[in-house]
Amino acid sequence: MLDVRWPRETPLLEGILVKRYKRFLADVELGDGTVVTAHCVNTGAMEGLTTPGSRVWLSRADNPKRKLAFTWELAELDGQIYGANTALPNRIVGRLLREKRLPWLEAYTKIKAEKRYGESSRVDFWLKGPAGELYLEVKNCHLVYPDSRAYFPDSVSQRATGHLHELAEVQAPKVRSEVLFVCQMPGVKEVRPSDVHDPTFAATAREVRRKGVRFSAIEVLHSPDEILVPRRIPVSLKPYGLKRVAKWREENRR
């Protein structure tokens, strides 16, 4: 159990989703009837989270010169609150690392964000300690199906697959690499690579695991007032039947 709890630094505004469009934009009706356009940080499919009429929460930007004054932070689905901001996991993991709140990584004493490596990539976090170096890539995960398993990614992600190859290439006797999934939703039993949404990523994940790349996951729960990080979640790379997963995907599309 991690049992980390933080109050939000700024209050969130509740609204109703009108529509999400052009990947980066979402129109939201606030409580007073005003419709505002919010920045949608998540550029993926956001499967299940973009139904018009659903309840959402926005943050207001600190910079008055920013083109869009609001950012889409949370979304409600079937009475549960999901994190919609894909930039937040890196901030959460960075704070957890600095505060030594991830027990399996607490031995690393030096932390650097956005370190260049590979041909043209930046790793989310580079760690160094007595045992050597660790390249840590953070992946946001928000898709959970009725089997209580989270699936990543929710659409084809060549970029994520490229990260896996580069993490495998840096492996050395005193250099390790790890993918950390941040599951921004409740009720997840385990995390799986999605053979339905991106079979190339799923196959690559299994391949690089055999080369020594590690996989881990944490649960992040949201409310309008606070952020809770209660526990680690298992990651399973075992093959599984695809029929049910494909059916759930099609249901969400409809």
C-alpha cells in the first residue's frame, strides 16, 4: 500500500461536456450556463470518456495570456471519476520520486526529468543510485473494461512502441529501464497491453520484457478536492483472449 494523499493546489470547476473535437478541444457548459472551450491534453481516443452530457471538471490556467483559459482535468463515467489530463501522471510520479513514496524506486538518490537518450527521445525520468541507473518511462492509462483490467494504449501509438525499443537498447549491467503505468481510475485489477487497440505495442512489450525491461503500475484516484495514490497494481504481459475485449471496444464506439 502506498496511501499517498494530496489536496489539489487549485479548485476545479464542474461542468457538462458539450463535445470533444479536433483532439485538443472540448466545449463545456459551466454551472451558470456559460459554454467555454477547454484544452484537452489527452490526444488519444479517450474511449468511453467523451460522451456529450457527462459531468467533467476543469482547471483554470494561471497564465492570463494563454489562448485557452481552461484545461480538462476529470471526467465522470458510470458514477466514477477518471483523470483526463495526460500531463498529470508525470507530475505525480515526479513528486512521488522526490518524496521517496515508491518503495521499489526509493534507493535511487538522483532524479532528472526529460533526459535525452536514444536517437531523438527524452526519457521521462532518469534515476541514479548505488545500484546504477534507471530509465523510467511514464504512461497514462485510463481505459478499464468490465473485466476490471486496464488496457494500454486505447489507440495505435507508434510513439509508445518506439519508447519500448529504446528502453530495451539502454539495458546494461548497471543500467535498467522500466515502464510505469499511471492508472487514473478506480477498480483496476491489473494492467494489460492492448492487443486489440495496438497489437504492435503489445507484442513489443512482451519482447522487451524478455530483454529485461520492467513494467509496473500505480492507481491514482481523483476527486474535485484531492488526489489519492493508494497502491501498486500488477502488470500482466501474458497473452489473453481478444473476443471480449474487441466486443467492449465496439460497444464503446457505438
